[in-house]
Amino acid sequence: MFETPRHFHFIGICGTAMGSVAAALRERGCTVTGSDENVYPPMSTFLAENGVGIASGYRADNIPAGADLIVVGNAIKRGNPEVESVLDRKLPYLSLPETLKYFFLRGRHNLVVTGTHGKTTTTSMLAWIFEHAGRQPGFLIGGLPANLGCGARLNDGKFFIIEGDEYDTAFFDKRPKFLHYLPELVVVNNIEFDHADIYKDLTEIQLGFQRLLNIVPQGGMVLLNGDDPNAIHAARACLAPLVEVGFSDNAGTVIRDMRHTPEGSHFTLLDGKFFLPMPGEFNVRNAAMAVCAAHFYGITIDTIREALAGFKGVRRRQEIKGEVRGVLVMDDFGHHPTAIRQTLQALRIRFSGRRLWAVFEPRSNTTRRAVFQNDLPEALGLADVVCLAQVARLEQIPAEDRLDPGRVVADLRAMGRTAFYEPGADDIVSVISKEALRGDVVVIFSNGGFDGIHRKLLDALAL
């Protein structure tokens, strides 16, 4: 039933994960075609170099007559002409997570890293530790780890390390993606409310995690944040071996002796002393999970220590974009109050004594809504100066359900912070270029391109 078909067609092929899987299937000798409405480099170039034919735009006749299996991307909805043709022609189709399950993950040791925060960084650390140890892991990561040079490697090795997303799988499968990944080891970093467009409340999110832990085999392992009540609640009926990792003494594996310097973090775990060239308690938590997972598979403490000390981070996580006129500009993917707060805490350590700006674009499906109306001022208030942009695609959300940036700014000013509401990237650049002083650090939080604000700001500062 699950022999690899001869010809795959991908609808929405230019997503990072979709393109990586398409290229891996082509490398196996399959014929692979695909389509997308946004066909541009680097993904279009990558696919062309790997012999994958791409059509620009969605049309029913893009689907070759001989296609054996259609892979439907997560962003594809009913009404898409190719989807409608697939349904009319009764063609076999799968989601991307199902495609991974049937053609890449069966028979392997799959390490699935989950949680509301820290998935990408933890998965990157873990993949790098395995790589440094010579295990040649396959991996699929929702970011670009500097040590690995790419976010995906779909080889035929023994181990596969994958970022497990709780977002839904496809328009025809509303279960979390991570339920398809045949987990042997699961990391649960933390559980908070997010994805307000598909989840009603925290209970629904916890149910997804409960279902994931329910399919971990008894010969596997669950590593759980022992300081997070939500994670502990989700694991209460877990039948697989479970180890709580955290700072509290009741955790099975306790993180001790943590201290931070501008250069990074020191901590003790499993009787080993580690240095991570990243400050912040949340980065230590991420590293502790990666250490415990690697140790479970027999990688020595010394090898893990060497790998962590050489970890270079992940693109769009506290990434320095440039420095002009003594003003440092950084990019961060943070789009949840907890992630913003933790990042600002880490930057306070890393850039002690310097004035800190936080620029935030409410762009995710949750932060565009009023869900975090009261949490955002508290998180952003850790900065000295805050600029808030207009809610992205605001016409999609009724005014009564929408985040009110003006109110966030008013709350920040009431806390004694300098705060601005400026609708667009150009408006924000104008404010910062006039107000920024030598020594300032500007961190820009967005899970999108934010209209090229980083380049625009660096150019404006150079004038």
C-alpha cells in the first residue's frame, strides 16, 4: 500500500517543507511536479536545480494525467482549482505530514520536538548535536540553523529529528501535524494558548498534546517541562516513560547552577557542565531538552558539551541584521507575549546598559485578535521604547475581536514607557531614525517580512 508512487504532484510546492520533500522524492527517482501562486527564488531555483517542474498559478490542467499521488499543502483551501480537479477526478491525495509519515518516517527513530515556544531552536540544537556526534540525522526544521546550513535533510539515516507543530494538518484533516510523525521520543517544551484561528481554548490545545503522548511507544521517551503545569496536565495519562526536566526540585532531571553573561549561559545537567553561547533562561531550557534527548540515544556528555558550545543559533531568532551609526538592528520571529518577554529578558543580559527598542507587528492569527490585549503591554514593557504597527490584514477580523494597538500604547505609556503607534514600516523607520541614539538596540518582532523594515531602517540610519 505504501510503496512509493512513480509520480507526485505538489499543490503549494514552494513552501520550505513542501519543496524539501519534493526534492527528496525526486532524488529517489520519482517524477515530481508542482504548482504555487508565489514562484520565486530561492525555492524556485532550488526546485529547478533538483529537476522538479513548477507551474506558476493554480489551474486544473497543471495536474499531469499520469500523476499517481497529489500532496496538498497546509495553506491550500477548497475552491483551489487543482483541489477541485483532484476531488472531481477521485485522485489519491495526502497532506504533507502524511507524506512524511508513509514515505520517510516509517522504520526510523523519530525525535519530535513540540511546544508553544522554542520548537525551532530546540530542534536545531538537537539536530546539530546528532550531526556533531557523527549520527548523520535526517531533519525537518521550521527555520534555518546556522550550523547545518539548511532547514531540511531527508536522507535514509537511522534518526530523524523533526519540529512538531500543533497547527492543523490540511483543509481535510484538522488534527495537529505532529500526530503523523510516528514519534519515538517527544519533547514538550511548554504549552500555552495560541492559534486562536483554529483552537477555542487551552483545553483544546492540551487535548492535541495528550493525543500525541498517547502514541509514544513504551520503549520510547517523553521529555516534559517539569515547571509547566499545562504540560504536566497534558501528560497525566501518558503510558510511555516520562522524565520531567526543569529547575524545580521535583523534576526528575534538574537544571542547576544557571548563570548568564553577555556571551552566553552556563548550567549543570546530568552531572555535566555546559556552556551555550546564548543568554536567557528559555534558551537554557531549550538546551536542557536537547541534552536529555541526545543522552537518551547514547551520545556522550562530552560530545554534547562540545556541540552546544559551538551552536550558532537560528536565523530570525535574535539575529543581528546590521549596525549603523552605533544603532544595532535585530530580527526576531517572536509573535506571542511569552516569546517576546523571554527574548527581551535575554537581550537585557546580552546588551546590558544599552537602551532597548521593541518594534512589534501584530501579524499572527492570534496576535491580530484581542486575545493578548492585556498581555502584550506587560511583555513589550520590558523594552525602554516600543513601536507598534497596525494589525496586519485587519479587514479580516471584526473590530470588536481585533487587537487595539492604540490601547497597548496607552497602557505602555501608563507604565512609564515611551511608546508609539505607527501604522506602517515606513512610519516606524521615520520615528526610529530620528529618535535612536548611539548604543541603542532595536529588535523587530514579526513572523513575516514586515515590508522589508530591517533594510529600510539600516538605510535610513545611514543617511
